[in-house]
Amino acid sequence: MFVALLTTLSIASVAYCLVVTTREEIVRVAAACTASICLLLSIIFAPVFIQAIAVVALVMMKGQFLESGQEY
């Protein structure tokens, strides 16, 4: 599972670099879709403690938005 996690994260990183550096619209859209899919897969392949850290971080961020009164 660790190899799959690193593979999807590296593909997502390269795709994100393409999104940032390229000027062609089709390449940007394709790279953004690839990066999104790979990031979703990396969350699935991540060990349980990394998933738990992500959930705790999201809950804490949601709490901060609720305290500040901002809508998201």
C-alpha cells in the first residue's frame, strides 16, 4: 500500500506542476483531472493513521470557520 501511495502522490505532484506551468487549456484540464483522481486514490491508499490525521485536520478547520462566522 505504501508503494501505491507514493506512486499516486508523485503522479499528482507532476500533474499539478503541469497545471501551474502550462498555458494550454486542454493540458491544464487534463492535468487537473489527473491530479484530482490521484489525490483521491492516495487518500484511499494511505495508512489509517494518516487518514485519521486528515480527518482531525478537516474537523478543526471546520470548527475555525464556524467560530469566525464565514461561509464556505
